[in-house]
Amino acid sequence: IKPESLNSSFLKKYQGDNLYFLIGSDAFLDIKSWRCYEELLNSINFILMERVGVENKKLEKVMIELDYIKKEENVWRRNRGNKSLYISNYKIPEISSSRIRQNIADGFGVDLLMPEIVKEYITNNKIYK
């Protein structure tokens, strides 16, 4: 799901469900630039995947600015909305959605960048079209 697709109607449809948004820590640093980011932070749990080059101190500063409080190692809780943020220790490959979008736009394959099931989902749901 694209961030701009997480609108009020989507959130209302799944109200009461425990939703999780998987995101790279580099993208999370810019979440305040997203449309309706406060609504997302109040409605969805986030799982941050560590990205090379993102300093923990910078990430923690943003989480504190967004009203998250550290509860335990790699687990933060937001005061407003009462949602959690989890930091995964799994090291994700150095590939970004921007690169995938660019490869698709340029007509290059993405076979080596992701599992086949992910490629099929992107194609079938026209995620990057």
C-alpha cells in the first residue's frame, strides 16, 4: 500500500484491526512530510527496518519529536493514538522502492531485486504504475 493510499476511508474500513506498516528507517525520518502523517501515526503500528547510513541518534530524535516513548529495547510507544513502533534488527538489502520504481519505468527487470511473489503482487496491483 502506498502511503497516500492510507487515507481516512482505508483506516475506517480496518478500524479495530491491528495494522502494521513496514518501512525503512530512512523513509521514516521523512514521515512528517507525508500527507496526514499524524492520522497514520495514531492509527497504525510501524515496523522500522534498519537502513545503512541512518544514525540511531537521529532516528531516536525523530521518534521523540513524534511523541514516542521508549518502552524496551527496539520497542517504542506513542502517547497519542497509543500505537507502537518496533525496530527490526533484520538488515534489509540495499534496495529502495525508488530504485524499483525507476527500473520499472525504464523497462528494466526487477527479478533479482525481490522474490517472485512480491514482483507478482506489484504487477497485479499496479503498485508502481
